[in-house]
Amino acid sequence: MKILSIIGARPQFVKEAIIQKEINKYKDIEEIVVHTGQHYDENMSDIFFQVLNMKKPDYNLGINGSSHGQMTGNMLIEIEKIMVKEKPDVVILYGDTNSTLAGAIAASKLKIKVAHIEAGLRQEPKDMPEEINRVITDRISNYLFVPSDYGLKNLEGEGIKNNVFFTGDVMYDIYLEMIPYFDNSLIEKLNLEANNYIVMTLHRDFNVDDPKKLQTILEQVAMVNSETPVVWPIHPRTAARIKANNLEKYIKDLKILEPIDYLNLMGLVQNCKKALTDSGGFQKESYFANKEGVVVMPDTSWRELTDKGINLLAEPNEIYEKIMENNNTKFEKGIYGNGDSAKQIIKILHDN
């Protein structure tokens, strides 16, 4: 059996790491890894191959830095060439990126089976690139691996019932696996007090592309920082928007970092007071660490966490208020499975 896995963004490297570990237990499975280069940064990409002991990708397309359409189109062209050459039995795709969509379309048109990990997630706004990517990918997938009860309900509501599997979330698998290696050194380097700082990530186009909205977010974060230090490993795209709109003054007192690797980020999260984010994966990672979160989005695909009060949704002008709110959350375990998602997924693919 030959599997072709396509990755291109930080969470996908994390998910691929634990899937790859399971694949390696099967002597009759060969895996080819394609890195599209969608979110390429040495700290955000290469470090996963180093610290998570992943093999280097067999193909690195280096496609990034262009519009959604151009990026997806270029990926589609190059991925199709690789699929024609490698002739995989199944293609594994993760999440909701342009890499995911390009891989799904290329495989489907070549009649190669598509396995979508993190299937069934839905959220507003429906014109968000990630939502478009995940909905189309689900429609043309042959195996839909769902991380949550909401995912099952969403697919059932859309009439998708065949080959849908609730396996839990591979992100929880990797979190449990890597706990002994989390790096807490940044806490001392940044002179932070344990459980008394905020860890922030922000990169969504609907938050950073509108200068007025971005300014409101930064003003609110500056207010938070005046009371509780904010640590922000800043996404290159967000940094570029801040510079282009002359908004640097709002972040001058924050603890701004270049993108950091998974182990350092998890080390920060384990010891923070709260998380502030618009990242899909980071909403869960803070929950795994028993930390409350504020999500700067009108909606989230991880509604289990907002329903239970673990995370709070916030408009840009509500960030300070929501961060200061005490949720008094009781953390419920097992929302995203038992930490054996990758094992279930590869067994299903192997046996079918």
C-alpha cells in the first residue's frame, strides 16, 4: 500500500508527525510526503522535522506568498505531476488549507482515494478561505476522519454518512506524546511569571487584512498588556500587515517573538494564564493544557470548547473584556478522544 501525505502549514506538520509514526509500524505501507511550502519559515517548518523526528519530505514544492487562487492552482499542477509519477493508493490530507484543497482536487480527478483528517468541521463566515477548502474537501473525500461530535452532526446534516469515522483528534495524540519534551526556557528568558501572562497568536485574513479591525485588535491587546504581559510569536503575514499600516506603536511594549517551534509554544502555553488566538489548532492546544482561551473570531469550528465555556468568542473590541473575564471553567476530559486517533486512522486505511 502506498500513501501520499500532503502538508503545508504548522498544524499539518504536527498531525503528520503522529500519523507518520503509526505508518512506520506497518511494513507493507510506503509513505511519500509532499511539503507544498504554503507557510514556509525555518522556525515554523524545518523545526518540526528536527524535533519531531520526522523524515524530510520527498517533495518540497516551495509554493507560497501568492494569492489564494494562484497558490492553489500552482499546487494543483505540481501535486498532480507527483501523483501521476508515484501512483499512490490513497492521499492523506489534513485540515483546511490551500494545500488540502489542491491535494483533494488532484487526487479526486485522478480517481485516487482521499482521506481527510479533521473532516466535518464547519464555521462562519462561509466565505472564509479555510471554510471553503474544508467543505469542498469533505465533499470529494472517500474517508472522513472526524475529531468531534459536532463534526459527525455537521456531516450527517449535509447527507454525508458513508465512510465517516469518529477517531478523535490527532492533535491530542501528539500533545500527549510530546509533553516530556515541552521547552519552558522562554519563561525565564522573557522574565515571565508562571500563570500570569497571555500567549497570543493571530493570522486570519479577516482579522489582519482590514487595517481598522487590525488596529482595534492591537489597541485591545495593548490594554491587556498594560495589566498582564502578552507574549506574541508573530506570524510573518501579520507582521507585514502591521508594518504596512504603520501600527507598530501598539505592539512596542508586547513581548514579540519570531515564530517559535511547537515545543517552545507548548512550553509557554502550559504556564500561561490564558490564550488569545484566531488559530484553529491553538484553540485546542490551550484546552489540552487546561487553559482557558479567548478566540478572536465570529464563530469557531471547535464549538465544543465554547459551548462548555472553556473558550470565549470575542469581537475585536471585546478582547480586553473577555480576557479579564473569569470563566471558572471545569475542564472536561476526552472531548477529542483518548489519544489513539492516529492508530485508529491508519488501521482503517490499512484494513480497507
